[in-house]
Amino acid sequence: MESFHIFKPCGDHLVAHLYEHLVMQTLHRQLFEAGLFQAIDYQAYGIVYSDAGVMGIDVTLYTMQAERFVAQLRQPVAEYDDAMIDCALRQIIAEKGYPLTYHDRLALHEALHQLDTEPWYDAQDIDVLQCLGETAPRGIIAQREEWEADVMEYTIDISIDLELGDPRAAIFIELTHAIQANTAALLQRTYGYYNHGYDRECTAGHYTERQYLLVTGREDHSAQVYNLYELMIRMIRAQGGWQRLLERLQTVDYREQSAPSIVSMIDDLRMVVGARGWRRIVTAETVDDLLDRLTITVVAQ
């Protein structure tokens, strides 16, 4: 397993926010096309610290397959065209709740290219990186905070019934996290959805992992969203993803960052599955049985 934290100074925080979405969109797509999956092979999060004038990406690689891309991930780039830019802007509009527009296409492309040519700095390799501080937008992207964007929220529940105290509930959480993260990323880069967060309910043996997605517009695409969640389960299986997750859970080491969260297990499941417990309960038969018993519900509002 390998983890690293990279940073890049940035000026105009609106352009930087768009660039960060484009970089993460590119990163997830490239790894997905290589048959790799979030929460199975790797985890990556991007953020713009607009008050400080810097953006960052945190990356953790879980599998040998993901480690083949380490050089590429230490200096990620943004691949984009007008359609990708518009898709990323829709994500940000859904996230912020107000419209964003641009009128000078050439100026926007030049600003994105300038950011793309600046290097990323690895926290492990530098002495001190001075942030640029908060800078005013240059007007390339216009925001209309006084207007309210038309946004639809989707609530996606993945549920299962297990006996109270069944340690397989911990496996269920790991499986659903992978389904949620990868389906949300696919919806983001394809249709401009924004992943608004997660919730969890565990009551009397009924376990639910809940995800919230936002997208601009009021047309109900619940059936399409449902179909993509179902498709993702099959795609992860076809690329050997469930087998790689199984192998990682069978070798859980709580001295490493990749281990499941003990705090979440205590708070939500009222148990701690130890390393010996993971080795005992995580089998191919158990994973297949849990995946076959999942129920997916999508509600738009």
C-alpha cells in the first residue's frame, strides 16, 4: 500500500475548482478504463482551499495493479474538451446551488492549460510550500450567487437483511462503499452529477447504505441511475474487482491506513471485526451471497 499527498498553488478559485473537477474526472476515468476501482484498488480525493490559494489530492493505492500507475498519479493532468468542461461545470453548479457561466472559451482553455502545466508538489518531498492566499476571480467564470440553480436530488439506498450481530454486515459496508463510489464517479463524468454524501441506517437487522446525488435539471432519471448501480456490480465482478477486495479484506492489518474503520463498526454495528475475524468470514461464497441479496432503491425529489 502507498499513500501520498500532492499540492498545486492556484489563483482564480473558480477556475481552480473547475480544474480540480476535471483532474479528478480524468484520473477516475483512466483508472476505470484500466479495470481499477475506487475503494477496491485505490482511493483519491481532490479539494481546493480557496482561502489559501492551493489545491490538493490525497491518494491511497491498495493493490499492486494500482501501484503500476503511481508515477502518473503523482503528476495527474486534466484531459478536457468543451463537453467535459460543461459536464464539470454542471457538477459544480449542483454542488454550489447557483449558476456558473463562461463567455470567453479561449480564455478559459488558456487558464486551464496554464494550471495544467504547473507541477504538483508531493508533501513528502518538499520543505515548505507557500500558498498564494485568497485571490479574487479574474472574471473568466461568472457566478450568480443571487440566483438559485434548478437541482434534482437522488437518494440511493442499498440495503440487506441480516441477523442482528452478524459480522457479515461489515463486509456489506465494504461492498456497498465500492458500488457507491464507482457508480457516482461514472455518473459525475458522464452526466454531471455531484456526490453529495453518505448516510447509514442499521436497525433490527436491516442495514442500509444511503447515498445522495445532485444534478441540474428536473427530469427524473431514476431508472437510468438504478440501472447503472446494477451494471456497476457486474462490471466490478467482470474485472476481478470483487476478488481483489476479498483478498484485501482477508489480509486486514489494523496497523495500516487501508484497514476498515473501527469507529464506524462500533458506532453503527456495535462490534469490532478483528483481523482474525476478517480472515474467517470473508470468502468468495459470502461475497457472492451478499451481492445477490442486495436491494437497490432510487428516489428522486
